Amino acid sequence: MALSRTYIPKLNPEFIARSLHLVIPGNQNRSNQPFSFVTTDSRHARPGCLFVALKGDKMDGHDYIDIAISQGARGVLCKRGTPIKDTSEISLFPVEDSLNAYRRLAAAWRKEFSVPMVAVAGSVGKTTTKEMLAALLRGKFDRILKTEGSQNGFIGIPMTLLGLTPEHQVAVVEVGIDEPDAMAQHIALVHPTHALLTTISEEHLERLRDIPTVAHEEGEALRLTAHLGGTAIINMDDAWIRPHHQTLRVGKQVLFSLNTTGLQGITSSEKTQTLQGSFSEASNELTVRGMQVGELVLKLPLIGRHNALNLLAAVSAAAALGLSGEEIKKGLATFQGAYGRSELQQAGKSPVLCDYYNANPSSMKAGLESLAHLAKGAPRWACLGDMLELGPAENDYHRNLADPIMELGIENVLLYGERMKVLFDELSKRGFAGQAKHFDTHEALAESLKKEAQAGHPILIKGSRSMKMEEVWKILEPYAKSHWA
């Protein structure tokens, strides 16, 4: 949407009422000044903000409206009929469904801006790729809007979009799904100019059922963006994503590959451009060739081939937005990894890969591969927690982790969680030559690690977010820094 330079969108009561088809009663005490920001958390309410009351699984924001007002909220969006002590000084927006209204408001606000908007989707690697892309873009742009943390769902996406201001030059929005039709709803809000998928693998199978369904639903990010006239950024190394190169008939494409055969037979054109990557495990460097970046050698800020693919995806998106090789290099220097995602910590002389923010079979295998390359010749320790939301076949997915563990020759496996008992039994049945133990608490696992691991031994700590595997690191870190120095 092309906007006049003199037009400055304002998130004020009039705009909100118009966007939600509401009539706000006139009141001389109410101001039509723009709200300073929007929040769904009463603890963050400050003077001049708009508070949106949402009902969650554990708490209902409607119970905290009066607190938000007492802390300075100047507007409240809430379910119609909610009792509020004093509305004389605030703008009240009563609706039938506050979450639906919140999302409609975000969609309306996004349409006020012509800023380039990149949607980052996929089964794994979304947050890391989003953070890498935001860093690269700093090589050219001063004001970048990006999703904070992993706020990539029905509440987080509107939160990001409502943070748009006229000063922003580009936006990077992470989009996550856990049920059918979610991606279509999210893309309708984000209205991206560019979209990329990281990879397709097992995720949220309790609702998404199987990999073909995951691939179809994630693929909506590319299909719908292309139909909006945008650019689809396609991972040609992923068998589920690659076909979009042939099936998308509209929009533009940027194709990337880390494999030597991924781009064979493809010729660059006005509508299709390519980037070829190659990764050196020894130097931890990614070399990229193609488009306007020429030949670019980048030092990976994180370890592992999977992170090289994440960086290649981010470089492809940056190149699609017109960045030069020098700008990409400049931006990469600003990268800071996200909490609990491929964080390489140092416990005395021992490298510890803290990767406990999420886990599925694909990311578990990638984590084990990274562990295998951390320190050649030293015994390695894989500390693994349950993988969650994998549906009826969850036991099979845990059992099958025995394959990469034994193929990679991981010497020590310490397990936590009910589902990891299946892996423990499988390793025992296969006659696993190394050491495998199962623990009922984080504390017991950490104590065993403290007693048996030694300085210089590489360690992986990984599991699904709610398994709280960071507790193992919290116990191990102070001990290791004093005893393994």
C-alpha cells in the first residue's frame, strides 16, 4: 500500500473505533491522542497505553483491567459487559471477542504501512533465522521491527504488528502454527512482502497429525505471500519445500541451497534468483555465491550445519531485500543468539551446547550432530529431555533417537522425562556400548554429570521448553567453572 509521505498513521481512539466498527460515546475528558503503546499484560501497563484484556488458559486479563487503569492505561479493549470501576478518564472499546478484535486491529494497523515485511516460518529454526535476518538487516537499515522472543502465535503476531511506527524501515515477523488453518489466518494479518520457510519436520502433531499436513500448512506461508505479489524464499534442500519452486505461478522466487545438487538445472531470471551456499565444518564458515552478494564468506555465529542453513536462509532474505555482501557482513557482526537456542557456553574447559528452548526429532538430531563435532577425541555427554506434542507416535520418535546417538558414537547419554524412558529402554535393547542413564529429576541428572564428566568433555543439554532443561545448566555451571577450569 503506497502512502503519501505527509500521511502519518495514528493509533488513536478514532482509528481503533473505525477499525473495529465501534461508536465511541463523546466525552470531553477523553483524549483522541495516539496511545503510547499496546499491551496485553497489566504488569506492563503505563501512562498513555492501550490495555487489551484477553482470556487465557490460566488467567483472564479482564480481572486486571482496574489495575491497568490505575497504572495509567488510557484505553481498554475488552469483552462487552465487563464491569469496570471508573471509565470516565479512559476510552473503552467493548467487543464480543477481545482476541478477535485485537487481531483485526493489528491487521488494520499493518495496512497503514508500506514497509517491507518478511514472514519467517517453518518447523524448526524460525527464531534463530529471524534473529540472524534482523542482524543482517542492521547492515543497511537503522529501524527494524522484529518479533521479540518467540511471540509467533495468535497473540504474539498482533503484538508485533501493533509495534509498527512510521520510523520503521523493514519488519521481520516470526510465524508459528500448531493447528490447521492457523498459517492462513496469520498471513492475512502480516500481509508479508517476503516469506521464507526454514525446514519441514515433526511439530505439533497432536493437532497437525502428520508430516504431509505440516508441510501443507507451513507451505501456505509461501503460497499466500506469492498470491499477494510477494517473494517466496525457498529452501531447495528440503524435499517438502522444494516443490513450491514448480507449483508457484505468481510472485517472485529466491532459491537457496547448501547441497551441491540443490540448484542444478535452474537458471536465474527476472522472477527467479538463486543463492548457492557451502559450509566448512572445520572453519565453521558459510560461503555464499549468487545475486548481488557476489562471493561472500561468513563466519557462523553458532555451530552446526543446521545453523549454516539458517544463516543461508537469512542471507537469501536479506539479498531479496537488496542488501549487498558488505552490508550483510556488517550486519552479521551485530548478531546475538536467542536464549536457549544453540547457545555455546563455556563451563571451565568444557564446551556446553545449551539448546533447551525447543525440541523435535529433527532438532534433536541436529543437536547431536553438533555435539559430535564439538571436541574431537573427548567423551561426549548428551543430556536429553522429552520431546513434546508429537502425537500418537511420540514413543516411536523417542525410540528412533537411538539411531543418531549410535551412528554418531555419542559415549554418554543422560535422560530425563517419562518419554525418554522409551529411548533408555531402546538403547539397552540394542546393546548400546556407551553409558545410558535415566533420571527422575534435573538435580539427579546434574549431580551425575558433575561426578562423572571431566574438564574438556563437550556437553549437550536439550529438551522441549516445558521440560525446563535449563535447570541442569543452572546447577552445573557454577560447579564446572570452579572445578573444570
